[in-house]
Amino acid sequence: MATFVSTAAPVQTDFPPTTGRPKWESPEFGAIYEEHSRQIFYLALRFLGDPTQAEDATHDVFLKAYRKLGEFRGESAVRTWLYRITINHCKNLLQTWHQRHLVNNNEDSLWENAVAGTESPLRVLEIKELGQRIQKTLDLLPEEYRLLLLLVADQQLSYDEIATLTEQSADAVRGKLHRARKAFIAQFQKFA
Amino acid sequence: MNPKSSKLQQQQKQETTEATASQQMAREFASPEEMLRHDAGQTEVPPALARRVAESVAQEPRHARSWWQRWFSRRSPDS
């Protein structure tokens, strides 16, 4: 089992101070925003790797969600539904921006070879900027691994829900997640 | 008091203090997802974003209330 040791430094942002609670046209939708905005913003932030773009994406996701409220039939949880919109939106942005060329080959076999030596426990001390290090690590992973790790980090999501969101079987999710963890650990170590 | 003994005690006290501080600062993660979970907890949504979303929603045309909106309305007496 890999063990990470780090300082728990809070994320530094350049965002302006609180400007008061907004008055929502729809209090119900406001409640949805309050409950899920952190996870949606976090997924966008770490998936896109840019706070400003993540903020824009989160805005667009909630606006899309509001427009599609009439289509939401409650067949999935609200958060799963929001995640689906977020994933589609962020993938479209990445395709359009062509910003992720750090890892061009997403073949699983290459990553298996690259991380073959990372099964032993690791210990990393003194991480002053944990968020930045996590972002650097995620940026180097294939998009699919990055997404799986971010989704599985949300304990509200089951493997079946993650499988549905990523359009594959739960068994495939488990297998890829195993490789994604190894790849993350291998890359994370490099930024020690 | 033996000055050497006093100096040793002072050094030991300082080492203990430093070790304690280090332990308080350090955090262990058993897996990448546990680390990401912690990172998510430390990440604040930009405060201005809620107002921005609310303003954009206010400009949208009103649409028929879906089942969940009606459900929420029933649960919330002040809405």
C-alpha cells in the first residue's frame, strides 16, 4: 500500500472575496448548486488543470443543467447527472483547446511498463503545495485515468455509476483504476 | 546545575518540539483517491461564481417545473 505524507497546505486561489449570497431565481436550483458546486468545480479544476477555465466550465455546466431540468427524470442521482454534463463539457473543451499534449499515447500497456516498479510503499515528506503537485501529476496521466481517479475520489459514486459515466463495464473500471493508481503514484513520486 | 546537562535538556526539548510540529504538519494518504478527496476538501469554489450562475439563470426563460422541483417544494415549507 502506498503511503503519501504531505503538509496540508490550503489551496491558494486568486479569486475575489465573498460578495454575499446570491438571490436565486429558483431556490431549488440554488440548493442544488450549494450541495454540488464544490465537487463539480473540483472535477473541472483538476480535469482541465486551470482555475479560470474551471470556473467558466462550472458556470456553463450549471447553466446547462438549469436549461435541461425539464429533461431530468430522476433515473440517476442529481450529482451523477451533473457529473455527466461536466465530463462532456470538459472533454469538448479539451478537444477544442488541444491543451493536453503532455501524454500523447494513452495505451494502457505503456503505462503498465512505466509504473511496474511502484508496488512497494512510498513515503514522501514535506509537500508545501499539494494541490500544484497533484495537478502536475494528473496532467501527465492519460485523460481516462485522470477522470477515473477523480470520480472514484467522490465516495458518493458507486463503481456502477462510474462505469455508466465513463461508458464501460464496472470490471473495466476496476482494472483501469488499478493501473491509474499505479500511474499516479509513479508520477507523484517524480515531483518529490 | 550542570551546564552540560542543561544544554542537553534544551537540545532534547527543541528536537521534541520540532518533531511534534512536523507530525502536526504531515498528513498521510493511503491511496491517490484519498489524497484527491483531501485536496477537494481544501479547494474552495470561487465565491463570486454562485452569483454569476444565479445571474445567468435569472436571464433564462422560465420553464415548466420538473418532478424534482415539485418534490423539493413539498419538502421545503418556505419555498
